Amino acid sequence: MNGIKSGMPRVLVLASVLSQPMGGVRRHNAELLPRAAELLRQGGGSLSVLEGRGGIPFPLPDTIQRITRSIPTAPPPLRAMAETLALRGLPDFDLVHSGHLPLPLGVRGPLSVTRHDLRDLVPSGRWKRSGRPFARFILQRSLSRAASVLVPSQTIRTQAIARLGIDPARIHVVPNGCDHLPVELRCTEPGAPLLAVGHIEPRKNLKLLVEALALDTSLPDLTIVGADRRGHGAELRALASARGQTDRVRFLGAVEDGVLARLYAQAACVVLPSHYEGFGIAVLEAMRAGTPLTIAGGGAMAEVAGPEVPAFHGDDPADCAEKIRSALATPSDVLVARGRLACEQTWDKAAERLIEAWCAAVP
């Protein structure tokens, strides 16, 4: 934004799902909400959050009004019903923003919606093939109510236009930043591991890495950082055992930011094999840390990483192993150049884009 505009809106963010473990969605909100609140305040507007019974597990500044109601995180229909009832008892806002579906009914005034991805429409998503038409119907019906649809990447914007028929003028790209982590001095020792960052769930495709290790036993060991979703960690451990890789795969669970920054600095290479991502914050984190990187090709991660980062086929462990080898040989000057590019992706810039999208939704 070219300076702070006057007449900023009063925005209410529906935040009943933000009690979830650390991941891209929580990171997005933890970094953007305080910055957005300050930009709104400077322009005469305000930011309020409607939090549910799970609370908000990250700090918010006093400039953000917290409105607490007994709203469950799940199931989604019950959450939407509870949000609908809660909104009826609140004063009017210039804009109501949600990052989850379904949307509450009877909202007075314009709505804006963030869609971090469209995974419900792809084979690696939560819906089987027979259920995807219903998922598309829900998405189209919900997003048609929004004055502004916010997405994190051009990849998701293109998909929303092509698959859902959303008016391009209503879709705003609000990318993520990566300056939330400190950058530590690179310090790799002999035997430095590969590093995979992300929740343990099928979409993250971590089984491919176990298969790649079994195929090429000379690859470094693997460290996995991320919360276990719905017990899928047990499946991954069982696969590692069946492939004789139990001692080569280490599970750290979710870690604090300082620990994560140190893991990036000490990793031989970051490997991100996800079938589907709406953005891929770990891509930027690795680039900013100066760590060699390889990713599953196609989609938003490739958009974020750029064409120079080695990309493998997400269903081919041999190709994955080959690209890991290629990434391990990345020249230091290339890593430095990537780091400079990643440092340009800041949360302050993302907050400005968010405010622009919100202002566009208000008449």
C-alpha cells in the first residue's frame, strides 16, 4: 500500500478454528492478524476476532478486540450454526472475514473468505472421487457469497477461476511471508540429515521419502518435523520398519520456532514431497535459511520455489532420490541468491496485500 489510507473498515475475523496445531493456516493468522490490526488502526479502522471455545493459542495485541463465544471447532455444520447465532448478538461490522467453510448465515454486510487451497477437489484431498462434485458445489456456493476471495498463490487463483468459475476480479493473492524464523549460521556436520517439515498426513506424501531411503541407502538419514494427524505417524513408522529404515527416520513432532531454525541450519537438504499445497511456507523457510532444497514438482510449491529448485515426480521414489542427490550438490552462490529472494517475502508486505483485499470488499 502506498501509505496508510484513511477510512479503514471495521473488520471481524471468525477465528473459531485457530486452536489447531501449528501449521500453515495458524502461522498465516499469527503473523498477519497483529500487522493487519495495526494498519487498520492507523487508518481509523479496527480488527476484532470471534474466538471459539478452543481459544486462540498465540498472542494478540491489545488493539485487537477479542469476542469469546462457545463455538466448537468441529464439526463444520455445527460450527457454522454457532457462528450464525453469535453474529446475531454482535454489532454490525463493515466486513466479516472467514478462513473456513461453511460460512455462517445472515451476515449483515460484505464477506471476505480465505481459501488456502482447493484440496477437496483433487485426488489427494479429503473427498473420494464420488464426493468431489458435492465439494465443488459447496465451494462454489460459499465463495459466491464473498465480495473478496483471498488465496495464497497464483496457482490457487488459477484453479479457483478454472474449476469454480470465480470472477477473477474478486480473487486476491495474499502470499505468505517467511521472516518469522531467525536465520542461523549454516553448520552441517558429517551425517547431517535430510529434513521434511509438515504435518504427518497422507497429503504430505512422506511415505515417498521412506521408499527413497530404502531404494538408495547411501542417502542421509531423515528427520521429520510436524504434528501427527489422525494417527498417520504409526503408518509411517510401520512402513519404515517394513523397509528396514527404522533407525534412519527420526520423528520430532511439532517444534518451537527456534528449534526449527536450528534444524534448517543443520540439515543437509530439505525435502518436501507433498502431493498438494496451496503455498508451501517451508519452501521459503528453507530458501531463506540457505539450505539445499528439493520439492515435488508442479503446483504452488513450484511457483514459490522457482524453476531452479530440483523437482521430482511425487510418485517416483527413484526420481526423488536422484533429485535429493542433485539438491545436495547445489553451489553455495545459488543458495545465497535463493536466500535473498526469500527474504523479500515478508509478512509486512503480506499484511498490506490483505488490507487491500479487505478494502476492495467494502463498498
